[in-house]
Amino acid sequence: MAAPALALEGITCTFVSRDDPGQRHTAVREVTLRVAPGEFVSVVGPTGCGKSTLLNVGAGLLAPSSGHVEVFGERLDGINRRAGYMFQTDALMPWRSTIDNVIAGLQFRGVSDTQARERGEAWLARVGLRGFGDRYPHQLSGGMRKRAALAQTLILDPDIILMDEPFSALDIQTRQLMENEVLELWAAQRKAVLFITHDLDEAIAMSDRVVVLAAGPGSHPIGEFRIDLPRPRDVAEIRSQPAFLDLHDRIWGVLREEVLKGYAQQKRAS
């Protein structure tokens, strides 16, 4: 069998309080999560359960307290250079035009301006932004900025795509358009995707597999569901199918109690 594209092996992340070094918070404990090449995996769980922490560990932005990460069978040491990261808030630089934002990563890698711009224009066309390359981020709608951020990530041709609730701030119509856009691009290239979301409908509609995390502290996987719905999928249309509704009921049956636990913990903390 081929090695996983991304493997989080026994990951524990414990943080020390800045105000009181004696206080420690374990966000995730002994988490093992593997994503196969070409697989689309979503992680869902209550607010504060460590979903983004796991993504940062997979990106090499955060060193775990224990456990390790493997990328295509090789131990990760430092930044995961085979991964592209799409953040919850876009990482567009306000002083650069859309095309200059999209090609920034290529320029940092030493690609010539001419070649970078050719590839940048091609990617702007692929995400529906042809003719908007000279606009600045403040001149783009929220959905257009997300399209630019998507092009900014994918233009580097990463083998692994990490996405941290990238569409949570969008209205429902724009969100569904972007979800379908991502699925279309993913189907063409079949990269490994680790997708973080609070939206169970979104997770089911897009994924091959959904992993449910327990409420923190010390969060860990408590459920894993294979999404055997046919592809290609339209994220709006598929939600009315009986198989989708059955999966939603099964996953929500596991997730609901953890969401209630997480909500109760937040109330106590406040």
C-alpha cells in the first residue's frame, strides 16, 4: 500500500499559560489521523476542540508536544513544503493587486516574473477571475477574495491541501458556489485534502471521509465515516438525497453530544 500523503501519528499538543506557567492546556491528545493520496478528508467537532491545531501541526507551523507527522512516508521536520494552506481569513496582501497576490508564492520560489504572470493569469481564469488581475483586495467581494486565495494556494501545485474553514464567512449562495469550485478543481488534480469545518452538511457534501473530534480539552477522534455518495457532486442538490440524510443523522448522532459538551464548557469559562 502507498504511504499516506499526510499522517499525524499519536499527536498531543499541550500549551503553557502565559500568565501562569503552572497552568497547562492539552488541546489534542494522542490523535492519529491519516489522509491517503487523492483523498478528501474533513474534520468536524465542537468549537475549541483542536481542529485548527491539528491542521497547523500538519503544516509544520506547530511542533507537537509528542507524536510526529509523516508526509508521503517521510518524517516531517519543519515546514511542510508539500502542502498548501488556505486559511479561514484570506492571506491577500492589501498593497498587491490580485495577480500579484496570486503569483507571490511563485516569485518567492524564484520563478521568473514572465512565467509567474502567465501561470497567474491561467489560474485567475480557472477560478473565474479573468480580467480582475489589476484589482486590489479591497475592490473585490468576499467570494472573489476567496477565489483569489484559492488560486494563490493551488498555483504552487501542492501535493497536500490544508483548508481551515475557508468559506465560513461567506453567504450561503457564494459558499455553495465556492464549494463546487473546489470540488471541480480537486477532481481534476486529485490532491490530498484535509478540510476543517464546523458545517456538517459541508463536510458530507465534499468529502470521501468525515472524522469527528470529541470536545476538548484533550480532544481525540471519536468517529470516522466513509462518505460513499457518488461523484461528481453538486453540494446543493446532494443534500436532498436519502443517502445524504442518512449519513447526516448517523454523524450528528455522534457529534451532537460533543457540541453540547463544548457549549457547556464555553459557558462555564465565560
